[in-house]
Amino acid sequence: MRTIQWVVTVFFTTLVVSGLISLVSDEVMASSSLPVAFGILLFIVLLGIVFDIIGMAVATADEKPFHSMAARKVPGAQEAIRLLRNAERVSSICNDVVGDICGVVSGSASATIAALILTHVDTGWPRGVSLVMSSLVAGLTVGGKAIGKTFAVSSCTQIVHMVGRILGAWNRLKKKKSKR
């Protein structure tokens, strides 16, 4: 039953998040210059790569070093332990939800950029522009994720600790705001 709930939650979360990201990126890109549109596309691709790195690092890291860090009250250690104890879900959210959403949205963004290019330049071969854009995005995404996974496996402890520190800072900030 818990598995079904998790799948349904992931499905609807993906549906809402991908819809919002697509809507915002399409609206901004359609009214942007080509350099800004390329910047947005690059940001989406990099976001997918970063979350893929985090998901892989959480899936491969060992919990033991974080117990000694937590005993010494190292910032982010408790959050890192929580991430690692929920590694399956964290990895699924990072790799499957965020990573895949970024992949789909970057494909849509590349089509928007191809359309922008075709409105400014008569290439004589519109399919060529679309082909170049989709190939470029695929190459950046797959190549970036391949490099990222190698980095994630070799530096998993440092990556998980960094994410733990970010989450710890975020939690402290939320506590300060709720006290006001």
C-alpha cells in the first residue's frame, strides 16, 4: 500500500512541477532574446545534471562518517543521515522526478529556441535547426550526466555533506522565520 501511495505522490508531483516549469520556461523563452533563451536552456540542463549527481551520491554514500560528524555537531550531518536513511526516495526524487522533468522541459525548450531561430534567420532547412538543437541538448545532458555520475560516486560523502549543510541552513532559516 505504501508503494502505491509513493507512486501516486510521485506521479502527481511530477505532473504539477513539470507543468509549472514548462509553463514558466515557455512563457519566458517565447518573449526573450536568443542569448537569454539559450541561458534558460542551459540552466534547465545543468539543474537536471546537478540533481542527478545528488541522487547518485545519496544512493552510493555510506552513513558511517556522518555519525561521527553528528556526534561532533558538524553542521549538516544530521540532515545527511536523514537523506541517507531515505536514499531510495531521495534518489528517486532527484533522478527520476527532477532529472527527468529537466530532460523533458529542456527538449521542449530546444524546440522553442529552434522556432525562435527560424523566425530570425531563413536557414532554408528548418529540420536542420531542430535536429541541431535536439542533438545539442541530448549531448549536453547525456555527457553532463555521465561526468556527473563519475563525480558523484567518487565524491559521494562530500556531496551528501554539502547537501546536508544546505538543508540544515534552510531549516534554520525556516525556524527563524516561524519564531517571528
